[in-house]
Amino acid sequence: MARRQHDWVRDGSAQLRVPASGVTMPVEVAASARSRTRGLLGRDGVEGGLLLVPASGVHTLGMRFPIDVAYLRRDFTVLAVRTMPPGRIGLPRLRARMVLEAAAGAMSAWGLRPGDRLEPVPRPGP
């Protein structure tokens, strides 16, 4: 069953699949203003990725490590993938509604490229 957009508007954990490579990665969903503001600040790394919803841009001010950033449309289509070192401000992307962050090099390892459409993996029911 496909995950609807409104299922991604609350904080929690989930999984995303890269169909081109078959890789499934765990993601932490940051949907509240508080969790989006905190993001990856103060962390030394990230397991899988952090999905910021809604978001169209990010910064790495105060970050301890470089990150990969994928800008996503509402339908989880990748608009662009960038690597950002600490201390940078990224420009917002038009049409981006979500941003996926991961440790630098992770997205290349996952085979994630612009034009790919990520597949949300439904959480098991209660």
C-alpha cells in the first residue's frame, strides 16, 4: 500500500527505498518545527537519513560533519543531490517540498540520483 503525503507530517521513524538500486534505508522524519530546527545539529553522525518535511533548503551551520542533501518533490522525486561541508548555507530549491539529509557519501552508495523517485516503505500496522 502506497504511503500518502499526510502520513509524513509527523515526527518518527520510517524507511525509504531507492528503486534503481534496491537499497532501503532507515530515516528519521522531522516534521515538527522543533525537530526540523534541531536537525542533525549536535550529532556526530546519522544512521540512514533525516527527512525534513516540509523543507526546501538547509544549512550546515554548527554541524560537525559533511552531509549529502537530496531535495525532493512532494511525490518523493529527487530534484538534486549535493554534498555540503559544515558551515554552509544552501539555497532553497524551487519545487522542493522535502529534504533528505545523510552522511556525506551515503547517497552515492545508495545509488541516489536526480530523477529517481524514492518509495516510502509502509510501517507495519498495529
